[in-house]
Amino acid sequence: QVQIVESGGGLVQPGGSLNLSCQASGFSFGNFVMAWFRQAPGKEREFVAGLTWNGGVTTYAASVEGRSTISRDNRRNMVFLQMNSLKPEDTGVYYCAAYRSARPDVSQVRSEYRAWGQGTQVTVSS
């Protein structure tokens, strides 16, 4: 049974940092692209960051590039997202997602992703 569980969300002040974690199980994790998406109230779910099966290629949305780092640990079936200099517009539910691929690239298209977690809420506010 495929399972993806996010953790690490919460209330953060503007300018602060957060570290999100994603624990996956039930599939061959090392064969999958992993990514983070987010959805703000009243908005579409959007790509935040992703990386290839071996972490060799990382891709970031323009809105978070330069202040975010995505990484993975294939031994523990985990993906991480570190974000710095948080802004109120970073507020949303953050989802971890996966699709199987050995290609050296990361799709930013939501429909490519076949497995999703339930999400973790991140609120950036003073």
C-alpha cells in the first residue's frame, strides 16, 4: 500500500525558516521522482520543488529558488524541503508527491504525479 506522510508544518514568522519531511512507503522509492507542491486558499496547487530518483537533478519554482533546498535519503525513503526567508505568500498546504521515472528531469505538471500525501499546513504570519 502506497503511503506518503508529510510533517514539519506549522506557524512561522516572516523571515523565518522551516523544514518539511516526507516519509514514503509501499513503493520502490529509489525509482521515483519526488516533489513538493503547495496550495494556498482559493488557488491552484502549484509545484514548489522536485528532484530525480538519485537527487542528481533538482528543480525549483521561481518563487522559491534561491531560498529553498530539496533533498532525499533513499535509504530511509524520505524527502526533505528546507525553506528560508519565508514570506506570507508561502502560506499553504504543502504536499509531497511522486511519480516513477528514470529520466534526468523533473516534471512540474501536477497530473504526472501518481502518489500524494495528505499535506501539512504552513502558515507564515506575524
